[in-house]
Amino acid sequence: MDNIVYVGNKGVMNYVLAVITQFNSENAQEVIVKARGKAISRAVDVEEMVTKRFMPEVKIKEINLGTDHIQGEDGKSINVSTIEIILFK
Amino acid sequence: MDNIVYVGNKGVMNYVLAVITQFNSENAQEVIVKARGKAISRAVDVEEMVTKRFMPEVKIKEINLGTDHIQGEDGKSINVSTIEIILFK
């Protein structure tokens, strides 16, 4: 089962808590933090707070950057950057 | 010599052109794209446009995430997330 936390527009702590919960309550070995567009900066904030402050035993396994092609309402395709930060303990 | 492009608040294409110039005119083998805070998302946009559209021969060598501790005007320390994307050809 994949343990994915999608980072959106809420406050950073919501996502930090979601990651901590996945690691602790669900005993996940890996949690994937995903975001796209402007939320990418927040995904990095989440990773930094988890690994530097709350769970120093958690490390980054892999970081993947990419592009999603989204179909706009007018039928035009919009490119949005994505990030995937794979954390493990 | 380090070839660093600092991504800030200007339009994405400014930084894309800066990276392309470093690779072509200055014949750099490596260019480092750096950003912090909200500009992190734009740094990923720059990387994606360079590697997917303009210079497909350029690849990601390494991605480093971190935290800068900035001294605020009131003397308080503020934490800001950082990204460093090392590109090579």
C-alpha cells in the first residue's frame, strides 16, 4: 500500500501531522510527499519540518521532479511542475 | 567556477535563459539552480523547461533540500526552505 500525502493549500502543519501519522500510527516505512505548482514550496517545508524537527530518524530516499499536463476548461493543455519526495525511516 | 542561477520573483523564462546561457555561451558542464521559500516552485519550473523543452541533453545530477535560518528585523530567526538542483550535460 502506498502512503502518499498530497500537499495542497492548507497550513504546513496539516501535512506535517499527516506524514507523522503515517509513520507512527500506520507504521509505514516509507511516506511519499507529493505536490504540484505553487504547493511545491510547501511540500519542501513539510519535508524539512518532518526530518529536521519532528522525526530526525526520517531521511530522504529519493526526490523526483516532473510535469503534469492538465486539460484546461478551454481545451488547452497546461503544464504544471510536480515534486515527489520519498521519505523513509 | 560555480555556475549558479538564483531563482527569484521574475518570470520563469528569465531564469531558463540564464541557465541556457551558462551551458552554451560559457560552456559550463554543470549549472546549479537555487531558490528558497515560494520561489522553490519556480526553480522546478525552470528545471522542467530546460530539461524537457529546451535542452533535453541536460539531466538532473542531484537535488538538495535544506533550511536557511534568516535573522528577521525584530531579531527573531525565521526558517526558510531551500532547493538546489544540480544540472549537467
